[in-house]
Amino acid sequence: MGVVIHSYLFIVGLVLGSFFNVVGLRIPVKRSIITPRSSCPSCERVLTPIELIPVFSYVLQKGRCKGCSTKFSPLYAGVELTTACLFTIAPLLVGWSKELLISYGLISLLIIVFVSDFTYMLIPDKVLLFFGAYFLISRVIVPMNPWFSPLVGAALGFCLLLLIAVVSKGGMGGGDIKLFAVLGLVFGYQDLLIVFFFSTLFGTIIGIGAMVSGKVKRKQPIPFGPSIALGALLTYFYSDNIIDWYISFL
């Protein structure tokens, strides 16, 4: 039975991952997520149902359009597979409880943010407002201790990133600031600081790597959303282990 359930979650994750790609690519440019149907970005040929099977179609077609042979971005299949894996392992890490409402909401938000910020360096307000409302309601169903921790976390996340933006004179985007406010509802004020630490760490590593490889120039902005996504996922699933390790290390 466990294999069946996790196989089902994997398939659901693949399908939702494909949908999150659409949301992350269309919402920032104010396009409908329903119409028009998905098409090749090069020849604009409408894709057939067999070409829209998550991951499978990408592998079967060797990552190319059947019409013009243009290469599709591996981002699509990567996002689908990552979403599927995260949806599958979430119950193994947090248990079969109401906390899964938070887990799946967080995964969904971060996947969309990754796609949007990586592609456009933009995190849409519509996405943040939707998930902000979702987490407000979810935290009533799945409360934290103390109960006000999510509210303080939201205020802390907003103010902390706003302060950095002011001090750095625009070094932090408005979307990042609002995203941290939403994440505060998920993590509360304590774990949010861990999210900030890992997000900054990953952002620094990615930034240095991009400059060394020559992909970006010095002082050229890079999207911070993917680093926040990595930091948030690591903190959400492994914060207790990280804290225990740190205490034992001291």
C-alpha cells in the first residue's frame, strides 16, 4: 500500500510540476494560465497531448520539438521531476499529519518562485498574495507554538529584507522582501532566521560560482529567489537536525 500511495504522490507531483512551470512562466508576463494551449516557443506549434506528458515526453523527444527540432529548456523537466520527488518525500519527513497542508503549500510556492525568478528575475505579487492567504488559513488549522509566531515571523521577514534593501540601496528586490514575509507565516520568527542564513549562504555560493564561470559580471544582479527556495526547503525539512548538530558541535 505504501508503494502505491507514494507512486500516486510522485505522479501528482509530476503533473503539478508541469502546472507550476506554466504559472511561473505566464503570470509574470500577465498571460492566462489556462489559454492558449502550450506551444513550442520557437515555431509556436501547439503541442499534442503526447508531447505534454511530464518528463516522459522530454526524454522521448530527446529534449527537442517534434516540429522544428529546437531544444527545449531542461528547466521544464527538471522542475517536474523535482516537484514529484518533493511531493513524494514530504510525508516521509513530516509524517502523515495536517502539517502536510503546510508542506505541499510551501513546495508549490517555492517551485513557482524558482521558475519565475530564474526566468524573469521577478516574483509576482499575485502568487505571493495567493500563498499568503493560504498560509494564514493553514496556520489556523495547523497552529504554531506560540500561536503568534507566524505573525511575528511575517513582520520580521518583511522588515529584515527591507532593511537590507535600504542599506544596500536596492540590492534586494521587492519580490524577495514580500516572499520572506510570506515565509514568516510558515516558519515563525525563530526558524525564519535559519532560512535567511542558508538563503544568504546559497546566494553567495551561486553568485561567486556565476562570476568565476563568467556567466555574470561583477555587480550584475542575479535572482535571489532560487537561493531562498533552497534555504527554505533545507530549513523546513532539516532544521531540527541542523540545530542538534550545531549544539553538539559547540
